[in-house]
Amino acid sequence: MSQPALFVLIAAAVFAIGVYGLLSRPQLVRRILALNLMGNGVFLLLVAFARRNPETIDPVPHAMVLTGIVIAVSATAFALAIVRHLYRQTGEVSLGEDRPR
Amino acid sequence: MTALALGMAAFLLLNLAAGLLRVYRGPSGADRIIAAQLFGTTTVAMLALLAMVTEQPGLFDVALVFVLLATVLTVAFVRLPRRSQERER
Amino acid sequence: MGELVGWVFDGLLALSLVLLAARVVASARLFESIVLFIVFGLLMAIAWARLAAPHLALAEAAIGAGITGALLLSTFREIVTDQPPSAEAPKVLVYRLRVLMALLAGGVFAVLGWALLSIEVPAGPAAGEQARALVARTGVDDAVTAVLLDFRAYDTLLEMGVLLLAVLGARAAVAAQPPASGDDLWIGGEGDTPMVGALVGLLSPLIIIVAGYLLWVGAYGPGGAFQAGAVLAALGVLLRLTGRLVPLPRAGAFQRGVLVMGLAVFSLAGLLTMATGRAFLQYPEGLAYPMILVIEVALTLSIALPLVLLFSGSAGIAAGRSQHSP
Amino acid sequence: MNEASVLPVESHPGLVLLVFIPLLAAILSVLLDGRAARSTAVVTLAGVFGALWWVSAEVAAASQVRHLLGGWGAPLGIELMADGLSLAMLWLTWVTGLAVSAVAPASFAGRAEVSRLFWPLWLTLWAALNATWLATDLFNLYITLELLTLAAVALAILGGGSAALRAGMRYLLYALLGSLAWLLGVALIYAGHGVLDLHTLGVGLEVGPATWFAAALMSVGLMAKAALWPLHGWLPPAHAGAPAPVSALLSALVVKAAVYLLLRLWWWGLPALTGQGVALAFGVLGAAAMLYGSVLALMQLRVKRIIAYSTIAQLGYLLLVFPLASMAAWQGVLYHALSHGVAKAAMFLAAGNILMVVGHDRLAGLPQAMRARLGPSVAGLVLASVSLMGLPPTGGFIAKWLLLRAAFETGGVVWVSLIVLSGLLAAAYLFRLLAMLLRRPPGGEGDGVPDAHGAASLPVVLSVMPLLLGIVAVLLGFVAAPLLELFLQGAPFVEAAP
């Protein structure tokens, strides 16, 4: 097994752990953390594949991940802003089953 | 030389495990954040070693940024008003 | 020997990453999850370094250690209370559900891992090869910067839109609440203690110099507008935390200008090249580097300010330690 | 290095203008901080109309127009491309945008902060929508999807209140999950093929397990964003809880972007994979959405909820192009996307007027005093409903007739009966809606007579816009031939020999 293959598997594991966290933890900050873990898994994957040929590293995935990191932090900050204001209004930090009344 | 430096980096990585135990055991938030700070320092050392091993001088810049920004989290922890004791649902 | 040690290092790193991720998800205490997520970010920086991606290590250091961590910690402070835990579903159900979720996640891992390992290096004309071949024609030496600001500049431009939308969206969350509950999420520190004051005084010029250095060095190596902007934003967070920046309920014209400056300069540069008969953002010969530099300076500021505003939770910021007025 | 090999072969400026006119307007509206919103909107509408006319003329002549951004071209660079499908969505966006921009000032009157945020959010959303209709690059589409997500969620929570925040958060979680699934798929495809451009990918695709998995991941991600059954849970609260102009945008355009990408991905990017099994799977999913959404729409007690569940049902039709796979089906699906968009915008704006005048949108019947004021809105609601039911001579009729013809020709009795049954269900829930609105309130005249809120008179622009959109929905039935001819440029099917 090569170094990229090892990191590719790690990426898959981190992504799967994120999936589990997203599905099993209702607390919203945790769900946001889980989404971030999943994102990091994808990023790791892209960069590990970019290194398959150690002589010629592919710069395109690096640029894609850099863009992805900025998007991830934007989405995270937006989501956390909603969580804060939801908490201020309702005192809740998870989404109950809001059936229509 | 390469092997030695990498070995040292691996040793530092092992050190992190001890710190992780502290994050896990707590008991207070301060214990946890101090352990995380320790990780920051260790990371800087590892980056410096890796910069030598892999001949990527850019990694020294990374270490520099880490050193500069390590304070942000500490100040964030100390300065944010504490609403109450840690208790969650 | 070196290779063996390298393997040991990578193996340890891999193991730590997976264990940390698992613990972030599984921990019963939110604070522990957040701290471990920050540590996960540190190790991601090491992983980027091992994978020869210094640009990403730098971005991780600036964004992960600075902004994301601070955002998570401040949210934690905001939402953890003494209220008793709300009634939960019966434990058995939760347990069964979790087993199901774990099986699902395991399935994802198995299929994903299998699919990934089945991938072979593509034979066709890959984008990466072309990128390396054409870097010499872009006016910058660094391939990643060339991809970000020339080959795929349109991606970078739209990404600035995402950042702007995050700021507008956070304002929409504020607009969604009754006006009485106020705007400011929390008020910064009560003033300088001797150590913090000295520290901030010492760090601020250093951080600004480093940000400038990162911006300039991006043309030749790891660095660039993102990293510089994120480092500047971390400084803003520090100043906000120590009360040297205070929140404003409305952003002034200058700050609104800085918010959209990156997007505007980038778009106008593209439309300008198009007006001279070229494709959108097809830089004229010889003018590529100056144009990229101007765009990068604008981007740096337009990355830093939104991140600070998102952390601040306010529409604007102002210098000084004046009393917060509602 | 051969200089000529990377010079642009085609660079039509109109495509760039379609994205950047709304984007510059958004920048301007941030700078002006809510001032001069009306003039900005007018200039933007005029500019986009001009660019769209220009591009349409080119597409009519050449079937496909491209712009190689930065002059690089695939596989390294990013391309914009317009064909008939893009044009259909671009025009739908313009028409909906015109209606929404017209009603927004009156709709948000008195709420300065909301109106200040609405303009930059809506104009950025517009730029993101146009960017999506024109993009052919998988990673670029990830960014436009994120733009759509953030703008749509931010607009959805503008309604205010904890219910809107909760609905917005749910929407955001689904949408971010969808984006990540898409991004993972993109990573797998790039790792296996080294390209990100849909057209380059579609030519000479070698199919391995990773490509299949990527296609599945991206499809699931898009289904979450399009609220296709069974990932629809977020849609009713988000669409019903948003302000009326926003609901119109979300229902007519934003969810459709995900379905649009589903079509682009499978018919352009992965044509080699789009065989029997995939077609059947999407057909079943579409059928489930059509039936489930309709049945739930029948059970709702609020006007906006009925319209929201109807969106879930109507989006299912768009997937029928997979099992039917013919030119007639393609025409039908395209026309359905158009007429549904216009009709849904009309219905949500009408529902917003009812909410504004009556003070609630429960199905209790309109008090006599309100009827005159809501007359045009209800008339618009009726016209839009007639189109949604697929009755002649509306746009909806053309769409359903084409789909039925395709089902007879290539589908079989199952698909024919599905379309008929779903049409009947749509008629049922829409007739129920209209009947309950138009009957007398149960408690006599006094019941449901509103508070001070309802006494406010309805601004004319709000009042007539649903009617105008309803008329457009009907008119679509008369102008089908030239529109279809334009919109079929570059279709993935060929006309069957008569």
C-alpha cells in the first residue's frame, strides 16, 4: 500500500464517521462539526489522489480544496449564526420533529 | 538525518496521545484548552521537522502562522463571558 | 530506514486522525468535541504537509486555528446553559437507531473505500498536467496560485460570493428575530489586563507583516490572498475579543465597500478584458501579474472583513473601546 | 507550445453578462444599502433581457453557444455553455425574477431591515441561478450549488420567527449534505478521469465502480436539494414559512436547479451509464414523489402548505424523462418545468396576498368583505391551478399531453396510468383548495374578519401580479411551438420519424 492509498482510506473513514455523527447526534453544533468532518474527508481524498505520482503533484485539487476550505468556513459560520439565534428565540439547540400544526 | 528527524516527529505525535488523554479526562474546560494549546506547540515542532525532512521551506511559514495565531484560541477561551457552568443536553 | 520511519509517522498520523474524528462525534461533552475538532485541524495541517500541500497547511493553520475554532468556542459560550436537558426519546430506541446509523456509516466506508481503491490513474488529458505545462504563461510561478487566479479564476470569483452570502445570511438570522432582543451577541472583554494588552500590542504588527508577506509570496510559493486574508481575520478576532474592536449595529459605507471590493474588482477586471475583445479574465500579455496582484490585494481585505464580522455577529465593527450602545 | 491550441474558439460575451449583470447589481445593492433598489432592479431586468435575447438568437442559429473563461477551455479551464435547456431555465428565471422584483418593494414595505437584505440576496441568487444554467464544470457547479444554498436559506429565514429559523436550519443541513455528496462525487470523477468538464467527461467514458458510485452520490445529493422523495422533509416548512416572493423563487427556480443538474449530469456527463436500470430507478422515484406529494397536498389545511406539497409532486414529473427517454418526453419535461415555474410563482404570490389580507392562510373561506380585494389574486390562483391540473389550453396541458404521448409511444401502460392518476390527484387537491377558499366562512360574515392587519389595503402591484402570472401560465399553451423549437436546440434526443 502506498502513502496516497493510506490517506485515501483515512479520508473514507473520516467521511463515514462524519456521516454517522450527522445522523446520530441531533445537537446542531455537533451536526455542523460532523459536516465539517465529512468535508475534511473529501478534501483529504482530493489531495491524496493528487499525489499518486510523487514526481508530478497535481495543483488543481490543491486549488479546489483551498476554495472548498473557504466555502466550508463560510457555511459553518452561517449555520452557527442560525444556531445562536434559534437558541436565543427558543432555548433549543436541536431541531425537534416540527410537525405542522 | 532524515530518519532521525522523522523519528523525532513520530515521537512528538506519540506525545499528542498523552495530551489527548487529558482532553478526554478533563475535568475542567481549562484542562482541555491547555492540552489543546500543548498540541499547538507540538504541531509547530512537527512542522519544522517536516520542513527539513521533505525540503518544503514553505512549511516554516505554516509553523510561523501557527505560533502567531495560537494566542487567538487562548484569548477566545479566556475572554468570552462565561454564561454558566458547563452543562449540556 | 527513512522510509520505514516515514511509514511509522504516516501510520500514527492516520490513526490519530481517525480516532480524533471518532471522538469528536462520540464525545458526550460538546466542549470536548469542539476542542478535539480544533486538534483535528492541527493534525490535518500535518497531513497536508505530508502530502506536499503547503498551501493547504497554511490555510488550515490560519482558518482552522484562528477563525473556525474561535467561532465554535463563542457559539459554545452562547448556547450552553443551566437548563435541564430536554426529555429524550427512550434509550432503547436511540440505541437501536444508533446501531443502524453505525451500520450505514460502515457501509459508506466499505463502498467508498472499495470504489476509491479501484480507481486507476487516468490516461487521458488530465487537467493537472495541462496546469503544470501552462504555468509559465500566467505571470505567476506558483501552480496553485495560477489555478486559483488564472486557469480557474471564475471559481475563486464565485467563491467570494459565497463568503458575502454568509455575512448577509447571518444578518438575515438577526433580522428574523424580534427587535427587542438586541443585536450584539456578547460584549468583548472588560479592558486590558497587563499581559493581554502587551501581547496584543506585540502581536498586531507582527500579524500584519506576516499577512503582507503571505500575500506577496503567493506568486512564488505557498501563500496568497486566502491565507493572508485568514491571518488578518484572526487578528480581527483577537482585537474583537480584547475589546479593541467593538460591534456596530450597522455597517458604514466604507465597510460595505470592503465587503464587496474583492468581488467587484475581480468582476470588473474580467469585464474589462472582455471589453478589449478577449475572453472573460483572459489577462493581456504582460499585464497578467499586475492584474493578479491588484485582484489579490482586494481579495485579501474582502476575505478578512467578512470573517471578522461573522465572528463578531454584528453588521459592522469599529475601533475603540467605547460602550456598546443598543 | 502551440499558441493557437489554447486560444478561445468561441467566446460569446452574452453568457458572461447573464451572470455578471445580476452579480454587479448585487454588489451595488450592498454598497447602496437598500437605497435605489427599484432602479437597480429595473436596470438589471433590462440588461439581462438584452443579453438573453442576444444569446437566444445565437442559440437559435447555432444550437449551442460557449464562452471559454480566461481563454483556456477544458479540461483545465472553465466553460460556460448555453443550449435550449439552459435558455428555457434562463427565461423562466427572468420571468419569475420580473414578477418577484415587481412585488418585493410592496411586499416588504415597512420592514426596512428585511428589504435591505432582500435585494443583495435575491440578486446574488439570480446570478447563481444563471451561473448554474450555464455551467458545464463539475467543481464550478459545486460552488454555484453552495451559492444557491446559502442565498436560498438566507432568504427563507427572512420571514422571521423561530419557525422560519428552524425550517431554514433543516433546509441548510439537507442542502449542505447534498453539496458534500456532490463534492465527493466530483472528487471520485476527477481522480478517475482527470477532467471536470461535463462534455469532456461524456466523451469516451470508461465506466468503473468508482464512476458508478460517484454518479449515485451526486444524484442522492441533488435529490436532497431538489426535495425528491424520500429526501423531501425540509421543503414544506421552508417553502411555506418564507415570505411570499421568496417562496415563489424557491419553488419555481431553486429546487429546479437540482433537477436540472440531474438531467445535465446523466444525459450530458454520463450518457454511457444512463441505461435501463438507471432509467427505471429514476422513474420509480419520480412516481413516488408524484403520488406522495399529491396525497399529502390533499391532507393539508393551509394554502401555502398545499402549494408546497404540490411542488414535491410536480417535481416528480421531471424525472419521467429517464424511463420515457424520447424527444416527446424531453419536450414535455421542459415545458412542464416552465409552466410549473410560472404557475407556482403565481400561486405563492396569491397565497401571500391572502395571508396579508386575511391574516392567516387556513382553509376557512374568504369573508365577503375580502373577496373584492382578493379577486385578482384568486383569479390568478384559478388560472395557475388550471395549468397545473393540465387542462387545455394552458402550458400545463401542453406538457402533460406531450408526456402522455411519450408514455404511449415508449413507456407503456404503467407510465400512462401514473400520469393520469397523478393528474387526477392534482385536480383533486387544487379543486379542494379553490372550493374551500371560495365557499362562505362557516361562522358567517363575522368569523375570520381580521385584526387591524387585514384592514390594510392591498397594493395594486401585489394584487395583479398573480393574475398576470396566471395569464402567462395560460398563454404558454398558445406559444408552445416556437418556444419548443428554440428550447430543443441541443437536446439529447432526436425527433422520432413521423
